[in-house]
Amino acid sequence: MSKTKLYESKRMDNKMGNFEEKYSVKNISVNLKHYRVTHNKRQMEMAEMLEMNYQNYSKMERGCYQPSLRKFLEVCNRLCVTPNELLEISRKE
């Protein structure tokens, strides 16, 4: 492999590493809880607002349940947030 291609490959790996560090499905739970607390809502209210079972919402907030892509996008839409906002590493941890 030429030096140029090797450099480009390493640079791309670094970019993907930064992306993976900044965005993760694991961050959904922390960001959901932060959203709920800052909006003074209880888990039951959030579940009703998102039209989902209370137990599933609770599991999602604890990180025990990862929503399907369809449900994830639905949650983003109902909360008026972008997918990146729920996937991004929370600065409020």
C-alpha cells in the first residue's frame, strides 16, 4: 500500500473513531433522562407523551431496552429533537 493510501486509511479510521466516541446508542438513556428531568416530567408522563408502555420507557431510560429505528425516530419526532441530540454524548452527565 502506498504511503498516501495508508495515511488516508488512518485518517478515515481516526474520523470514524471520533464519530463512534461522540455518538452512541448507549447515550439514548442518559439523554432521555436529562430531557425528562429538565422538562419536569415523570416517567409515566413521558411514556404517555411518547405513546408507549411505561415499563418499556423505564427500560429505555435505564439502558436495558434499545428501541427499533422506527421507534427511535418516533421518539425524536415527538420530543422535537434530532437523532443526533439523543445519540450524542451528554455534557450534563
